[in-house]
Amino acid sequence: MADHHRARIEFDPRFTVAEVPARLFGSFVEHLGRCVYTGIYEPDHPSANADGLREDVLELIRELGPTMIRYPGGNFVSGYRWEDGVGPKEDRPRRLDLAWGVTETNQFGLGEFMKFCRTVGVEPNMAVNLGTRGLQEALDLFEYANHPSGTYWSDLRRSHGDEEPYGIKLWCLGNEMDGPWQIGQRTATEYGRIADQTARALRMIDGSGDLDLVACGSSSRGMPFFGAWENEVLTHTYESVDYISAHAYYQPQDGDLASFMASAQDMELFIDGVIATADAVGAKLKSDKKINISFDEWNVWYMHAPSGERDEPWPVAPRQLEDVYSAMDAVVFGSLLITLLRRCDRVTAACLAQLVNVIAPIMTEPGGPAWRQTTFFPFAEASKYGRGTVLNVNADSPVFETKKFGEVPALHSVAVANEDGSVTVFAVNRDLETPMTLEIDASSIQAGDVTVSTLTGERDAKNTLDDQDRVAPAANGDVTVKDGTITIELPAMSWNTIRIA
Ligand code: AHR
């Protein structure tokens, strides 16, 4: 095995992949564990504002930079009655949430979510329940949310204090409806039919011609009917929806860390498979339209870890899925982000699942502090510097061996031409052991100052309540610029943001 890698990339701002869609940096707030309660919403917290939102968390969310937020689930939505979460809080019912085995107090609902979105400046992405409910309830919700006034549901919203319609444009038609764990799981034909009927009826109320509707794709690439599901669902919905969803979570399997580092290979195959299937349906239907992917759940998730507290039955907002991420997880996470950017010609929306406490970049303690997980940093840097146009990158990289994917390039990278004329390269060295010298052929641009921020560290290093800042990116001074070539030293297992002025 080499003790040092050398890799090289080149790009030309004239050769582009696509503009980075604003919705690529979405995230996800589900009624799950402490994502909502004691996550974003904690009226008794010392930093809570008049709406009960934690200002310390809002500040971190702004720094993270999500552009859109999916709500209220996830598996939760498939048993949710949205009406429970609107109107006077004292009248809202407590309900069993079968998806996560907890009690939902409904103290946070649609109106609070919209206030949250306005406060942080993100686009809402609302999911409707196609598990225990159906077309009529989706229409009622839509009318409550988006119709101006003069009808039962719109006037109810106004009586709840929201005079102006919410104008929600992006809607998910259910969640993971192929999953046996989903309340009201459906076959592809059943789901395709109800999704199409719902989509067409929502467009009838809307009338603006400006809705974006997401049909559920497979819950993962590993589902037994992956491909066949998309084919059947899109055969029913091709002309009535805009997106098909994809969900993917990664974790090391049987201690195989090399394959874990290469998780983005699976994400790429997943995207290829969904696009091929969607385009095949389009061809069969002789349609000019293209269906894009909403990758509306992605992350590292240690799914087999204990999911949290269950001392009492049906607890309220217990600790669930509170994964604590390592430096290694952050590097894999960064590599997933690179894939989303590289494929943003067809992945035009995506949601990091989730936002706070639940497999999240931000953690909180009830009544206590909020801090950044390791995964916070790649997302924040990509959202801040990954705006503009993705460029075609030619890369020459050494490979490393993985059990799952065979030989995989150690360098994973993408270049974005930013709106201010600078170029940002995001680069991951996926090799756990071997550092890399990266040469960037910048002869196609007039490179000015180059600054590099690198996140690396001990594999298992984590940020915790007691050690909140152990892992963070640091300036990397190992950079030279000579004759149009930028040379940078990338540590083994590292995420790097390279800004070329
Ligand atoms: O994000 C956690 C869960 O993962 C979501 O509720 C569900 O959609 C997925 O299976």
C-alpha cells in the first residue's frame, strides 16, 4: 500500500453540470424524539423567544444554512392528524404516535412550523398523510394552508391568527409508503393511484401552476422492489408530480470501514437507478417532461444502535436516535454532499435528515446548551460556498480497495463556480490511512488567493456536551500556487473546502 497518494483535478468554467438548486441544502424536522420538543421548541428555555423557539438553536441553524425544511415526518406523518396541531394550544389533544411509540402533545403544529420557517428564512416542505388518511384530509390541509379566505378551512386559519395564506409550494405525497414499518403501507399500484389523485386534486385547489409535488420512491436502494416501485408509481403519476423521492442512510457494516468511507458510491448508484427508471417511464409515455429526484432523507445513521430512553410506555419527547457523530462520520457525510452537488442536474432537492437532536448536526440539552456535531461543518461550508454552478471536473486519483464497491478513487471532489467569480472545490480524501497531495490545475481561471479549511482528526473524535468543540475545521496552510497549479496536502480521512479567489 502506498504511504502517500497523489491526485490531480482539472476543470474549466465553460464546461458545467448545472446550477446548484437552492433546495439542495434542505433539512428535515420530524416529530420524533427531541427534534421538535426541547430541540427547536422549548418555551421554558432561557433563550426561548415569544414563540417558544430556542434562540440559541435558531442561531446555529442560521449558521448551518439550510434552505428548505421538510415537516412533520417521516414515519410520523403516516399517523398524523394535522388538525390536532392548530388552534388554541390548551385545546389540542394528546395522541399516541405509533410510528415512534410515544405520546404527541401537539403543542407544536403547522402554525408554529410556519413561524419557525419565517424566523430562520427557509422554504417549508410539507408532507401529507397518505397512511391512515387520504385525499380529503390532504385537500383540507392544503386549503387551510394556502387558500386566502372565504372558506371553512381558510377562515379557520385566519381565526387562528394567520391572516395571510402560507403559500407552501413544495409538498410530499406521503412518506416511505413501500416500507413494512410504515403505518398504512401500500403496494406500488395502490400508492401510485392515491398519489396521482391527490396531486391532481391539490393542483385544482392551487390554481397557481406553481406547485412542486413529490411522489414517494423506494425507502432505500436496498428495498426488494427498488426500481419496480418507481416504475409503477411513476407510471401513475408521471404527469401529475415533479419529483420522486430517494432516502439513504449509511453506517459501517461488520466493521468494514473502507466500504463505509465509500458510501457515496451507493448513493451514486441509487441516483443512477432512479433516473434511469424515471426516464424509462417518460420514454414509454412519450413525455417531454423530466422527473427529478428529491433526496429528501440522507445522512449517516447508526441504525442498529439503541434508539433511546424507554423507561415508561408512551413517553413524551424521549431521547431517540441521538447519534453522536465522529470525525470519520463527518468525512463520509461530506462525501455524500459532494455526490448531491455532482448530480444536481437531476437531484434538485435534498434534505439532511434531520436538523436537531435526531441524527442531527445540532444537539441540545433541555434547559441547557446547544452545540455543533462534527457533521455540522461540511453542511455549513457546502451551503455557504457551494452556491453557483457545478463544473465538470476531470479527476485522476489513486484508488483504495473496498469489499462492497471494489476499487474506489480515494479522492472525491466537486468544483463550484461561485456567483462572485471565485471557485470552490470540495474535496474528500476517503482513504483512512494515506494522506494525499492534491494538484488542482487552475489554468482555466486566474487563481488569486487560495484558502483551505480542513476537517480531520482521530477517527472516533466527537463533540459532546462536555467537550463541545473537539472537532472543527481548521485552516490548512499546506498550500502552494505555482504556474497555474495549486498544490494542497490533504490528510488521510479528511473533508476540505478549497476557496480559489
Ligand atoms: O429520519 C428518520 C426516519 O427514517 C424517518 O421517519 C423515515 O422516513 C425514515 O425511515
